[in-house]
Amino acid sequence: MKVTVLGAGVTGITSAWFLRQAGHEVTVVDRQPGAGLETSFANGGQISVSHAEPWANPGAPMKVLKWLMREDAPLLFRLRPDLNQWLWSLDFLRQCTPGRTRHNIKQMVSLGLYSRATLQQLRADTGMDYQQKTEGILHFYTSEQEYADAQGPAAVMREYGCELDMKTPDECVAIEPALAASRAQIVGGSMTPSDESGDAHAFTRQLAALCADAGVNFLYNTRIVGAHKVGDTLTAVQIANAEGVVSKLKSDAYVMCLGAYSPQWAKLLGQTLRIYPAKGYSVTLPVINEAASYHVSLTDDEYKLVFSRLGNRLRIAGTAELNGYSTELNLVRCEAIVRRVRQLFPDMTDGRNAQYWTGLRPATPSNVPYIGRSQTINLFLNTGHGTLGWTHSCGSGAAIADIVSGRAPQVDFAFTGRVPERKLVSLGKPATQA
């Protein structure tokens, strides 16, 4: 079939790769001049199955209230006269029950394990090098209460297959010696030895190049300006190139990977996606003191920050600000990250030459992404991954390629839009029969 992928972030590029591997003729459309230039550009860099506890959990409402007036809060709800934000927030509160939290953890662990294994196989097959580190991810806690609260979700993650071992403060320092400088603050930790880290932007660019070599067509500097629908079928998307020339792009199937902008396009086609932009921040620092710098990827659970080592760069990212679609940098939040880094690693950096970045992460209230068929027969969804876009990208891409091809995905996940088999075959022959 002819398949158009809408969006060239990490989920769009992995979708294109696996669709092409399945034998489809694939075109990718993106408004940027290259792949991975928005949310995938300078994110935290972790492949973190262990980040499966959703934001919406039984303890979240009280934390949100406590953080409501703090400009540097890890999760900041900046209340707006925005109906979508209020509806998203109400759904977020509904997801905070113990039963829903357990269900959502199961979904994210299952997808995460499958996606990590898929990424590892892709790397072995292609020889990609994106400054990956396969030394695991160490979560550390500097709050007794946060550490106590982590025990329950950790047990659920282990139940569903995530290898996650609790660690003493001394064991944390043994895993990452750079934490010795803040040993007195650490009350405990957990280690997931199979998790990874690396440069998500480099990964996305390299995979896009491999896609092009395999015959995927890229339409960069191209905006999606409209959609044409007949009944419950999408017949074409209207696109405008860099010169403003408008044309129609017709395909047998379309895959929406538009991140935080997905709800706007889904609404044009009569479907509501409960996705809201969660603005995240990152700081990239040069290594100036090798002896005091970390090597193992870390997560500071109290401050909701992740740390990755990208060659001679230190990437620290995290926090979430629900404040509409503004991508304006809030220096208070950026400086709060640097302040926390210097508190934990006082000899590692002086904070100079810091590169600040912000991006809009497509967050669902449950943290579980939309993967599967939409209410429009030939429009498929691969969006809403929140902070775990790279972690879940390879598994999501492989699964959506299976679904488009009329096959059952190889992962136990609550896919959206399950429909009778007769509708699957209406798109044309699966690639395996072409």
C-alpha cells in the first residue's frame, strides 16, 4: 500500500522504518527541514522501561496542589481559560485511582519491554551509533517519603516484568561514583540494568537516513493545511511546500505522528484525542571535570529530572509545564535545573555554557499513548507518548506497521480502535501478500 506518515519526530521515523520494512511505499511529511527537530531534538535521552509510574497516581493530586504556585515546580499546572486543559485535567484526576494506576503501569511496562528489545534488534541489524550507553538507569531518592512511595509502583513493575532492584545509598554510589558528592542526601535508589540512554536526535536523524536509503520519500518544509474525507475514509491530505504551493497527497493509509499537535488534526476528522502539550525543559552542559561527572544514566525522582551522558556532553532534562502551546523558555525553570545539578554534583559544573531547550511533549492523562486505528478507517494513530516518546518509539513503530498491514502486533497492549477484520482488509492486501 501507499502509506503517508504525518510527522518526522522519533515516532514518525520509526513508523516509517517499520512500514517500509513491511513492504509498503512510504512518504513522510514534516514542516521542519529535517527529522527530529522538535520534541525529539534535545530530550532526556533515556530508554527507560523503569519510568512506568504514570504522573496520574494516587499521590498526584496533593503534589499538584502543593506545586500549584511554585514557578520551579516539577509538574506545573498553569491554569488557563482553556477548555481542553480543563477536560484533560479532569481526566487526569480520574486516572489517579489505584486500579487505573496499576492498569496504566502494566500498559507502559509491556510496551516499554517490547520497544527496548525492538530497538536493540534494530541497532544490531543496522550498526547504528548514537552515543548509546547500555549501563542501565539508576533512580535515586533524596526524600524518605518519595522513596517509601516508590516501593508500591516498583513492585507492580517487577510483577509485569521490569527488572528493578532496590538499592541502598552506598550501593547507589558504588553504581555511580559521581554521586559520592551527594551521598549524605541520598536515602535509597533502584536500578534497572537493562535500560539504556543515548542521543535521541542523532538516532532519529540516522534512522531517517536509513529510511531514505530504503526508499522512503521525505517531504520536508511541508505543512499539512487540510484534509479531505469521504464518509469514514480519508481520501487525501492537503499540503503546502516551502514556496506555498498547495497540492493533494493521496495514499491508501495515513499514520498520525504529530505529537502535541495531533488533537487539532484529529478534530478536523471528527475525533477527540485527549492529548495536551506538556512543556519539558533540558539543559546540556559541557564536561569540564571528568572525575566529578556521571557516566551511568540517572533519574532524580524527587525533582523529576533525568541525567544522560552523551559523549563529552551532560544532558539533564525533565519537569513538565501545562501551559498551552507556547515554546517560550522560562529561565526560572531552566535555572532551577542547573541549581539542582550543582547541588547534587558540586564539582561537576560551574553552570557556564549551558544550552537551554524546551519542547512540547504530547501527554495523555493516563500517560498511555494512542496506538492503533482512529475512527477514520484508514487513519492510524501513533501519538501521545508524553515523556516516553523515544522509549516507546521502536515498539510503537513496529506495532503500527503490523496494524496497518492487517497483522496482530507482538505486544500485549490496549491498542486503540480495534475493528472487525473485514475493515482491515478493505484497505488492500497486507504487505506480506503483496
